[in-house]
Amino acid sequence: MALLDPKDWISLHGDPAEAVEPATGEVLATLTLAAPTDVTDAAATAAAAQRDWARRPYPERAAVLRRAGDLFQQHAAEIGEWIVREAGSVRGKAEFELRTAAEECYEAAALAHRPLGQVLPSGAPRLSYTTRVPAGVVGVIAPFNVPLILAVRSVAPALALGNAVVLKPDPRTAVCGGHVLAAVFAEAGLPAGLLHVLPGGADVGRALVADPRVRVISFTGSTAAGRSVGALAAQHLKRAHLELGGNSAFLVLEDADLNAAMSTAAWASFFHQGQVCMTAGRHLVHASRYEEYVARLAAKADALTVGDPFRAQVHLGPVIDRGQLGKIVALVRESAAAGVRIAAGGTHHELFYRPTVLADADPDATGPGSVGASPAYCEEVFGPVAPVRAFRTLDEAVALANESSYGLALGVVTRDAARALELADRIPTGLLHINDQTVNDEPVAAFGGLADSGTGSRFGGEANLDAFTETRWTTVRATPAAYPF
């Protein structure tokens, strides 16, 4: 029996829209986007439903989350097809999203029965303690690139902890990043009114952030959009957890095993067409290994297949749309004009962009026709592009890694893990992976970036307790207290 019913996707009040397969341009379904008035209605309904949900016994909330996890697995074929076709994901990536979505629900179910607070000492004759209470209504704004995970990682823990949720998925992945969750949680027995899915544009996002009934915002997306969300949330005195972009460094030291490192390096930049915030945007390689590294990575890139992930077994699918393609093309073209050498790729057919290796990716590169710094090295590309630059000393490697305004992930490849830890202590990032690449995530691990990569807030595991609850201090006396007047 099918989980999804397209009739559920046309009840909103915004413009009509289409779910489009980027690989072919085929219209997969028709739907309706949300309007700001839908946010008002959803937030009011959610606030009313949340009060009863928060009073439900924790085993009841946990059971809904466990059933949701089971349903992601039971309907994996149907949901997976949507992730492949609507988001342009290869099948392995879709399978990863489904496994992780189920694990996010199971981990969230465990949150429902975590200790709620602690007893505190007091200088007065009273009982003093703290309790965690639900924040109320949580607004979740999720992107197109890993649509299911980046929605459910906030939706599931927020619900488990007694909140209601209003979810705004990216309109380009409204089904696999939005309506799928509504269908799963409804079948799992979540009471009506607790989860609202409102795919829409920036106007819907602004309405969600501004609505007074929405007390916490969980945003994943670009740094530019995150700044706007954070500023608007601050105006309304509400918490905003911002998980933003990155231009992560992947350091390859002189003792690295390049045979073992090539798979790691390629995955770091080319997984899901590079459309991941944790993608390695700067490969920093010791000068003694640089030429060999560039040659090997270029050969690896040239060997990867790019095509329609629904109809063929490929390594890379299409980028999400022509707007994103245009950005990638422009950054690579401008970098080549700045003197960077295209060692592999740099071409595309329709939305299928070849995995690309840029050698000599010095941001101050000069050459014939040079126009200045290399933008593909300095900026977040969000495409399958791996800029490579050499360093000669560890101090230089640290300086180069720290040049970026981002602080999301760091990968270090070396035979000496202790030296890697010492090196990483000098490079502030939210995530560190030694002898692994930068694109890593697990539901039990805290996740978040620093500086332009986010507010330092964390999703995952026990960090969700801080993200989606408030702490209340309570004192209790046997008799009324007496004061000087």
C-alpha cells in the first residue's frame, strides 16, 4: 500500500507548483505551495495541539517516534524513489538518508525518557530543582540537498520532547523533504495538529520566523539566508539554531597513504555532486605529495560516471537546477581565468556537471588573462569541484586552513593520528575527522559549525535537549518565606 497521496499536497493557499525531476525535467507531481497565511493558521493549530501533546506520558510520545522509524524502513522503496528522482540523488545516498531518518527517530524516542532536570543545593530551607519543559512550537526550515535527514533531524527530537512543529521544506524537494514526513508521522499515530508541512519561498520563511507562537527556529541552509533568519529571530527575541555553509579543509600530510586516501578525497568533494555543506572545498596537500595527489585525484574524477540516477548506476547525478549549475560554471570559469589549472572535469551536459579537480588553486593565482583571486577556492561552490593547493610546513597548513571565514568540518589524512590531533587544535571547527573525509554525520553525535558555518548550536544526541527545550528553575517551601518587609 502506498504511503503518499498527492491529494494531500494541494490544500495550501500559495501558488501552484510542480515536483520536477532534475535529471530529465519530467514533472513528477503537482502540488501547492504555502502562503504566509498558512503559517499563521498552522502556528495557531500547532500551539493548541502542543499543550495536550506535552502532557502525554513519555512512553506514548516515544512509541510514535519508534513507529515512525519503522515506517521509514517499511516504505523505503517508495520514499527512496522520491529522493532519487526529486533530489537527484544516487541510490546509495537515498538509502543512507532512509537509514539515518529511521535512526533519527529511534534516537529521538530515547530522548523522551531522558532525565528532565536536576536537584540543586539551596541556601534556604526549600527544595530547589530544574526541569526541562518543551519550547512550544518549533519552526524548521530545511534545504534541498539532503532533504529527508535535514528535516527529520529537527522534527523528530522536537516532537519527542513534547513540541509541535511547523516544517518549511525547500520547494524543490517539497515531497521527499516535507510531505513524506507528514505521511510517515500521521501513519505512526502522531495526533493531528502537531506537524504542519508548508513548502514555500522566502516569504513563508519570514512569516515562520516572525510568528509569535513559534519559539524556536531550526534553520539549515546557506550562510546568506542564515544571517537573515538570525537577524529576524533576534528582532523577535527567539532562539535560532543556524547550521550554515562551509568551505572545509581536507589536509593531506607528507606521510599520507595516497592509495588509501583517494577514495576518501573523492568522496569528500564529489558525494551528491558536492551539494553538501561539509564538502571538502579546499584540498591542502604537502608539497612533496602535491603533483602525485593532483594526478591521482584527477584520474579518479575522470573515472566516475555521471548521469540519471533513477535509470542507471552512476556515481554522480544532476545538480538541483539551472541556477545552481550557473553558479558552478561561473566559479570554475573565473578560477581558470585567474590562472587555476583544470586537471579534470570542468564540463557539463544539461544539469550533469563532471567531477572537477582544480590544480594550483592559490587564491592569489595569476596567469594569462588573470582576473585576480580564485573564487572556487575562496567560496563555497556547492558543486563537484575539488580545488587543490600545496603547503610546505605545518604552520603554513594551519594558516591556510584558518583563512576561511567558515568553521564547519576538517579532515586530516596522516599515519600519525597524534600529530593530527595536535594540528587540529590550532584550526577551530565544529567537526573533526582524522583519516576520514569531511562529510560525516550520525544521529548520536552533536553537529554544528562555527563562524560563518553557524551559531555553534548543535543537533544530535543529547544536544537536542538544549535545542528544543527550555530550563525552568523551581523552588518549593513548606511554609511562606519571611522577608525584612
